[in-house]
Amino acid sequence: DTGVSQDPRHKITKRGQNVTFRCDPISEHNRLYWYRQTLGQGPEFLTYFQNEAQLEKSRLLSDRFSAERPKGSFSTLEIQRTEQGDSAMYLCASSSQGAGGYTFGSGTRLTVV
Amino acid sequence: TQLLEQSPQFLSIQEGENLTVYCNSSSVFSSLQWYRQEPGEGPVLLVTVVTGGEVKKLKRLTFQFGDARKDSSLHITAAQPGDTGLYLCAGPNNYGQNFVFGPGTRLSVLP
């Protein structure tokens, strides 16, 4: 296991379309996080899973966003009816309970045109 | 809401110079982390500081956690072009199980 994998790396979509991103965490990590990062800013928390349970959701996560982590392994983040303001880098990270920090994936860069 | 501020926002220096970047908050953090992020990639964890006053060294990088655990600094000695990137500090959110990130310092080291 070489790290956190995210797919796709880049996605260009038209406004109003739905998109889905996938994250494969480090297999031993039971915690998985989604963050969003816009240009010139630090990552902003979106949601957190411990195993298959979604334990936290940010107010940034509007009704158009949904995340799942079936079976506590990979996770998906879906954005419905995309808007130009959704254009950002979507980062996935994983960690072990009690560990000091995150291991991030390379991110999915979403451009809504 | 816990906020982390970082300064300077941008820094451009010549290879071989020394520099210090700062991470500050009005809130107390149980620990702080520093990450480096290169364009088009995710952040990579550099260090975690836990004890007030703690100093950690990672080759040419020296990290310090303030005595009151509200601030931290990163000092780079003899900067190299490979040090170029966005330096982010982050701390655990007292109100959740996630980490709060600062906006970052974008460092450019020119050869």
C-alpha cells in the first residue's frame, strides 16, 4: 500500500452536471477525511468517516454534496448540480486513531465551466 | 471557531538565505502540525509539535511551538529551490475530530 489514492486527478464538467470522486485510503487507516482547497487558501474540512460511519459534516457540505464509505474502505464524494463555485481541489486524507497527522492524496481538481 | 493565521502570505528569497514563517492563533491548541504542499499535489506532513516550548529539527528546518501553545514558527536555514512550496500549519479542532488549517505561506526559493 503506497498511500492515499484519488481518482480522477482532474475533472472538467459543465455547470449543472453531477460528478463523483473516489478516494482509496491507506488500508490500515480507519479514519477518512474530505477537504476542499481553493486557490490561495488552506484546506477546509468537509466531512469525516470513522470506518463506515460518517461522524462529522461541515456546514460547507450543502445538500448537493454527499459522501459515502461503504464497508469502511474506499470513499466517494458526489456533487450534484455543480456550480462554478464548486471549482476547487478536493483532497482526501486518512489517519489511524490516535495518530498525529494525516496522509493526504494528490487531490482531484474540479473545474466547473 | 478556532482560526490559524500565517505570515507572511508570500515570501520570495534567494538560494542560501535563511527565513522564518509564523503560525498564530488566539486559541490554545493541544498540538500543531506543519505540512508542505507542492503545486497540484496534496499536503505532506513535516512535523507535529505537542509540548509548549518544544523545538524539533528536521535537517535544515527548525520548528518551535510557543510556550502558550497558541503559535508556532518554522525556520529554514540556507534555503534551497527544493524548499519551494506552500507551508501550512494545522491544529486539532476542539469542536470536532478534524484539523483546522491556516491559509499557508507560499515560499519561492530562487536559484
